[in-house]
Amino acid sequence: MMKEFVEYIARYLVDHPDEVQVNQIESEKTTILELSVADGDVGKVIGKKGQTVNAIRTLLTAASAKRGGKRTVLELND
């Protein structure tokens, strides 16, 4: 569910939504979501001073806490 959530948000932020990819890596206590976008769209996902990516991370933290599940971490791949 978190993977689809990140994909949904990222597709609306970027100019090339077809190039958005999210890879999910599961461990015992943590889920890592690796977000990849087109080279020209990285700045749009990061936002001014990292505000956009930090907002997405905050939403992920809140959603995973509400579900009572594992901690979810978002990483951007360059």
C-alpha cells in the first residue's frame, strides 16, 4: 500500500510520470522504498530545500504508524 501511495504522489509531481519507479525492500522492522524518477524530475520531487520530499516522508511515517506496522523509509535514487 505504501509503495502505491509514493508512486501516486510522485507521478503527479513530475513531468515524466511513466519513468517513476518505486522499489520496495522489506526487512524485519523496516520497509525501504527506493524512488527513481527521470533526471530532470529529481528537483521537483526534492522541492525547495527538500520540503517536498520531507513532506512525503512525514506522510509515510504517519501512515505507517496509523497502520501499526513497520517503519517506512523513503530513499531517492539519482
